[in-house]
Amino acid sequence: MNPSHRTADAGFCRIDPPSIKALTFDMQGSLLDFYGTIVDAGAAVIGNRDLHLDWTDVLDRWRKGYRAQLDAILAGTMPWQSTDRIYRSALDGLLENVDGASALSTSDRDTLSAAWSSLKPWPDTRPGLLRLRERFKLSTLSNGSMASIVNIVKMQDLPFDCVLTAELVDSSKPDPKVYALAQKSLGVRADEILMVACHKYDLAAAKKFGFKVAFIPRPLEFGPKGRTDGGAEAYFDAMAPSLTGLADMLCR
Amino acid sequence: MNPSHRTADAGFCRIDPPSIKALTFDMQGSLLDFYGTIVDAGAAVIGNRDLHLDWTDVLDRWRKGYRAQLDAILAGTMPWQSTDRIYRSALDGLLENVDGASALSTSDRDTLSAAWSSLKPWPDTRPGLLRLRERFKLSTLSNGSMASIVNIVKMQDLPFDCVLTAELVDSSKPDPKVYALAQKSLGVRADEILMVACHKYDLAAAKKFGFKVAFIPRPLEFGPKGRTDGGAEAYFDAMAPSLTGLADMLCR
């Protein structure tokens, strides 16, 4: 069976669990549901005003605008900024082209942008982490700011051993410096680390750095009408429909 | 009453707890008992060989040799090295002048040095952290390497929200960059952070950076015969005989 034809809920594991010492996790999208969180924050901000936003479109463009700024920083065409600031400026950029969005005040936009610092986990996130933590060192490895990820991890009581973000090396994934930070901080070999994410660019870069990689598709990342790429790739070492599914594979 | 004449077990608190959002902790000595851990590791390494080391003297000189190398790095006269490597090279330096220590092989020395990556907490450390974490964000802020502190925090199940070490900014306390790392990563104002330590140089630097500071004397830091400075200073914002004592003051 060709992996590219597997469906999103198929799973496989080509990893010998004892060969892994630590797991690093992408956060936004992979462990955290930004769509649900931002839609709720948006509904609260809009209140009973007659303003209807297409959140699938807004979130899709917001993430693309954010990624474009991260890429500009990586390319050296923009000075380094925290992702908290990037989210805020990317929001202004996208709302210029959204009907009726001029009704959103600076304070409304600050509130919406701040929701990225209180993202809610997917239902399987905490139960999966709790089981995985019994066996492995667990670390975040996020492009989100330290302040936002520390805040989310504390608010949601997510059982990590360590919070690491790209901000600590003034960069962002897929820069190899970010994976190097994880390897050094966790004190293990690259091939003893399993990177877990729903984004292929992240897993491809981690794999190139020497990590093992596990794909958790998140078909609802951009909401029920959003589009995501959930197909398996030949370079995946594992694929599971959820974090609890991954724990089933690794904590046998 | 002049604070400099208070005894080590006296405590006071000039902090309004709601004004504090996060606590940062020195680890080696302040929360972790390196003397007990290293003496145990030394006894295991020596086994039944007829070799008697004065551990109070060895530990005192080991920490001084380590500190001298950290200071040389801060002064720019030595290139940056991880504290794991510094401990190892400082051990060789001090054992040159210890009778009988030539019997300690490279492997013995590696084992002794590695004990700094599995230091045990003081008895009040974990109970104190558990209570403090209900109310505040808790982070390490150590000169130890990330790998060693992550390892200890996991092995001992110490309930931190975040592991931060000076290694993340290629420096060591009392460099202001280390306190700046904590402030940025925790996402709060400097005066909303309480630095907790048994070392005055650390608290003095944190205070200068704008943190509040709490002193926890550790009279046994260098063992029952070791000497420590446990007197209060005018710039302390709080002083408590233990971490549970600090929790009594801050979690009222």
C-alpha cells in the first residue's frame, strides 16, 4: 500500500519505542485548537453587533500572513519580532480586505490577537501527554512566543517537562537552529527525539536534522470547512489519528 | 532589630502576594542538595577502596573552581562552555591538590561529575513548589545546563511551569541577560517576578534588574561542617527558612 493513499485516520509505527528518549511537540494546530479558540474569542468580541466574518477564511489568511512574516525574518528581509507581535500585525493586514472589518477597533484586534496566548487543547492532547510523559521527556517546540506557550501550558495544565520555543534562538521552524536547541536542551541524540506535528514542513525539517517524526493529522485545524493535508508521507516514522493513538503505539 | 543580626531561621515578608505573578528559582544549593548527592555518588565511586576524601573541602573547592570558570567566561577571557563541561574540568583541577585523588580514574571522575545532573531536592522543595504553583508561574533560573536541569526536574517530579537556564543566553548569573530571559519568557513585568535563592550574589543581581527577591538560607549547602552566609540583608523582600515557609507567607 502506497503511504500517500492512506486515509487520515490510518496509523502506523515504524519506531522501536525504547530507541526514543524524548518527544518534542508542535503546539499551534498540532496540540492546540486555534480555530475553536479564535472563533469563540471572535464571537465574544463581536457580541451582538451585526458583523459576520468568515472565520475559516480569516484563520487561513491569518496563519498565511503570520507565516509570510516568519519567512521574511528567516530570509533576513525583516528584523526579528516576537510571534505575539507578528500575529497582531498580520491581523491588521488581512482585515484590510475583509468586508465590515473596519468596525473592529484596536482594542477588539488586541483581544483577538491575545487569544493566541490562551489557545485550548484538542480533547486528546492532555490525556495523550499524560501517558507519554510516564515514559519520555516531553517538550514543546513551537514557533509561538515563550510567554504565550508558558501561559497556555499552565492554564491548561499540560504535563510538559520543558517549554521550548523558537524565540529562544530568535528564529522559527523550519530553521535547523530550532531543532538544535531541542537536542541540546534535552541532552539526547537527535535520533532519540521524536518530533510530533500536524504540519509536514515541520516534520520534514526535523527529519532532515536527524529526529524521528510522527504525524498527527488535524483535519479540523482550519475548522469544519478548512482544508488540510492529511496524507501519509514516506519519511514519516509514525502516524496516528490522535495523541492518545500515538501513546497506544509508543507505550505498549 | 537590625536585619543583619537575624538568625538563619528568622523569616519576614514585605511582599504583597497579589503583586507577584511568577517565581524564579535558583536550583543548585537553593532547591537541590548537591552536598548530599555528591557525597553519596562519591561513596559509590570509591566503593571499598581505602580512599578518604574530605567532601566538605572538595565541594567547597569544586564550586569555587566552577564559579571561577563562569566568571572567566563572563569576563570574556574564556570561551563559552556548558556548565556540565565546566564541572568536569573544575574537578580535574581541584583533584590535582587532593591526597590520594590520583586513584580516581577518568571514569570515576565522569561519574562524579555526572552526579550534578541528578541532584536531589531538599525535603521542603517539592512540597513548597506544589503549593506555590497553585498561585504563581514557577520557573527555574539556574546556571546549570538545560539538559541537567530538565533531567533533575523530571526525575524528581518537580512541578515547574517552565525550565530556564543561563545556557539559553550563553551566559551565567549574575549577568543581567539571564534575568531578562526570565522576564521575557514569563511575559510579566520585572517587579512581578520573585527570585528565590540561597545565594546573595544572585538575589542582589535580580534585585538590581528589578525583581523582588526572597532568601532561603541553606546552612547545610556545603554539609554539616561547611560555611554559608545566612544573614538577612536590607534589600531582601522576603526571607523564609524553607520553601514551605515561603509558601506559608505567599499563599495565605
